[in-house]
Amino acid sequence: MSIFRKQTELDGTVRHELLGYVCADDRYVGNIHSHPFTETLYAAQGELDVHCNKKSVHLKKGDAVILRPASLHHITVDDSGVLLYIGCSYIRLGIAVPFPEDEMTVVEDESVLKKLETLAQLYISDSGADASELLMPLDIFWRNLAENSNAEHDGDILIERIKEYLQTHPFEQLSVADLAEKFYISAHYLGNKFCKHTGQTIKQYHNKYRMEYAMSLIENSPLTLSQIAEKLGYNTLQYFSVCFKKHFGIAPVNIRRK
């Protein structure tokens, strides 16, 4: 039996506790242990089994599971395998929020698995890339998983984050599908949840904010109406004027004349 281990202590916004990998072969049986934080396990090479209390999951190359804090677990390898492990905590109001709901959850999101594959390739190759930067593309996934696992208590946190994103991106034409992809949730779920919380569709909310932003630019900036229309992503000044008048009941040119 042989084993090689590399590990880096980390800290970040979604607090990164650990990042490491283990290479094992010849019927390796790991020690039973637990962590006070969430751990993601990704099979970078070969095949292995993850055992968590009375539940076991067989991982092939490219598979991943997430373990809830304090879950007793260990791995076994029949032939050979390389396992990437990532520990993280989601901190809210200075307190670590436990996630996911189950002790061991299989990762099924293909975009997340792709990010884990890229992370494994870069980190294991020892490319010199900054570990915290490598983990950042996964932070939104972990954050959403933590919030969704505590949905009864934090039901509106995701929507507030979506609203904040819409307000800081007034120059973009954003669809529900765009936001769903960015925040790792289904478009149907996001559309229904946003409408339930705000009484508006995402398009209505964003267009309202964009029009209010346009009004502010018309009243307070030296930009021409054509420049404002272009800045907000409208193809023509005419179409921008139609949308503006529909929202405020007055043409933008008449605002400038006041």
C-alpha cells in the first residue's frame, strides 16, 4: 500500500478550510474521521468508494459528493485513485451554517463537475496558480447550497442577491436563463421564487430599474439621449424612447427640455 498527500490551508469569503488531494492504491482503506465544515470529494482519477456512516457511494472519475459537517466518513480504493478534497464553511452573521441537508449528497450539476475537473487539473499539476482563486468559481454553488439547505430561515437571501446583481448590471439585457446559469439554479425555480418575493417578473424588475437609471442619467449627466440609449443596450434611440415613454408616460426628449 502507498499513499501521497498534499494539502493547503485556505481562507476566503465562503471560508475555504482545506484544499488537497490524495493518491492511493493497493486496497487502501482510509481512517474514519469527520470535519467541522462541509467537504467536497471529487474523483480526479480512477475509482473509489466513499463511506459515510451506513451509506456508501462509488465514485468513478469525474464524480463528486458533498459531506455535511461532523459526518463520520472514510474512503476505500481497490486499485488506484486520486481524490481531490475541498473543505469550506458558509459563514453568515459570524456563524457557520451547516450544509447540505443530507450527510452525503451526490453532485449532479454538470457545470459544477466541470469546474471541479478544472480545479483538480490545475491544483494537482502544481501549476503555481493561487488556490483561493481556483476555488472562487465554486463559491456561488456552495453558497446557494448552504442557503437552499436552510431555506426556511434564509428564503429571501438568494432573491436579495439576484436583485443586487440586477441593480449593479443596468447596462445588460439579462434573461432568467442568464441568471439561473450564473447562480446555479433552475430557470423555472428562479422565475417563480422571484415573482413570489417581489410581485414582479425578473424582466419587469430589471426594466423598471433600468428606466429609473435612464431617468437619472437624463437628469444628471451630460450624455446625449443616443449615448444613454446605447449605454443601456438599446439598438436605436427610437426604441429606447418608446420604452421610456411607456414606463414614465413622457418622452425622454421632453425631460431634457424641462
